[in-house]
Amino acid sequence: MKKKETQNTGITNLKRFSGQAIQKALAFVTLIVMIIFFSVASPNFFVPDNIISILLATCVNGLLALGVTFVIITGGIDLSIGTVMTFSAVIAGVSVTVWGLPLWLGVLIALATGSIIGCLTGLMVAYLRIPAFIATLGVMMVTKGLSLVVSGASPVYFPTGYKEIAVGSLISKLIPGFRLQNGVLIFFVMALIAGVILNRTVLGRYTFAIGSNAEATRLSGVNVNRWLTAIHTLSGLFCGIAGVVISSRLGSAQPALGQGYELEAIAAVVIGGTSLSGGQGTISGTVIGAFIMSVLTNGLRIMGVKQEWQTVVIGLVVILAVFIDIYRRKKQK
């Protein structure tokens, strides 16, 4: 009997892996097709300046998506990542311009701010048993309001050197002629780190375990509440990093900016093959999904599609991605 159960489990895992690999491959093919289509449709798409623009746009949304991937794999959701990013940027700006702290310390404070808020969110979800949707919606509203309060509802401008964090190019100094902004480099490095954490660490294993069956994981002796809190803290850290990158790109912390980013980040995660039901997901899929969102938005804009129709198209893409995820889950059963 045990042998049969083991075989069934192995078959289920194989189906799950195959379905996930197929969806990730489909997302990659979709990305390539989109690039070819927009390149043919507009001569201004596949040019160096626009490619750089796409990469820079991807790094912010991508950083948020990397962090929320862990949360979604657990079967949760986080609607606050966009406003937490903004609040982290505002705190960094106030630290540097009002409190007179050095830039490097302002950056660390931004990362700590994101992590602390993520930790508090995790505590609410894990220990207070507040549904993730409600808890993160509340945090979204709180951080949105605090950003306006702390900044006085006005942009907080950074010293000139702060822009080098995102738009400077460390690689071009090492390899003359090779243009790759630091913001993009930060995104790729963090994607590698996130991949290692998800696939090679205890936190990553428990992330999948909680998403697959939280109660069974708890009964096996794992402190699910503690690991859920850690996962939300990690997501908050990525929000802090995204806050530093976007404020560096703009040269300022915009307190009204942030809401709406969470939807694009979650969309990127789902498009990349991570299941909203939990238990499945990859960092590489999320990276592909983030590029799909950026290429789609950029391509539609270059083709002259109005902003409102861009939103409609992106919404339809998200619905399609969720439908594919639901269909794939049914096929695995």
C-alpha cells in the first residue's frame, strides 16, 4: 500500500513539474513572439535606447515580483508591495535630506523599513490569523497614508549622487562601451539570490511545503507561523530594494507613486507560471513574466495605443494567465 502511495505521489509530482515547465516555456515563447511582433510593427522598438528603457522599467516591477513570488507560492497574496516600496523610498529621502544622514545609511534604512513592514504583515497573517488579502490591503492603505504624511505630500529630492545607484553603470567602467545600468544589474543579481534561496535553502523548501499543504507541514513539526513571517519579511526587503532603485531612477521619492505596481508585479508572477493556489513557482518564470509585462507596455506605447487601452490589454493578459493556471491545475489532478 505504501509503495502504491509513493508511486502516486511521484506521478503527481512529475505532472506538476511538467505542467510548470510547459507554462514557463510558453511564457518564454510568448516573450520572444512579442519582441518579434513589436520589432516588425515599429522601427523604434528594437533599438538600443528603447531596450535600455525596457530593462530599467523591468527592474523595479521585477524586484517587487521576486519578493511576492515567495508569498504567492505559500498560497498567500500581498497587495501592499507597491506602497511599501514608496514608503521605503520616502523614508530614505527624509533620512538623507531632513535628518542629514549619509546616502549609504539612507539606503540601509529604506531596506530596513521594507523588511520591518513585511515582518509586521507576516505577524498579522501568521499569528493573528488575519486573511492575507485583508491584512495587506490594510497595510497598503496605511503605508500610502504614511508616505504622504512623512513627506508632507510633496516629492523628496535626493542629492545628485543618489541617481548613480540605479542609472549609473558600474559595468561600463569595467567594460568600456558596455551599457548596463546599475538598476538592471541589481535586479539580475537579486534574481540569482532569490533563485538560490527558493531552491537551495530551508526557507525555500518550507515555502513550497506551506503552499502545498500548510496543515500537513505544521503537523510534521515545522513552525509554519515563524516561516510565514520570515517569507513576508523577505518580500518586504525586496520592496525596500525596489524603493531605492525607483527613487534613484527618478532622483526623488514620489509619495503618490506606488499604488498599481502590486498588480503588475503579481501579474508578472502569475504569467511566469507561479500558481495562485500555492505550492508551485519559479524565480526564472517570474523574471520572464516581468519582461513580458514591460515589453507589452512599452510596445503598445510605441505603437501609439492609448493608455486606457493599454490597461485593458494588460488586464486581459492577466485573466488569460490565471485561466491557464487554473486549467493546468485541473489537468494535474
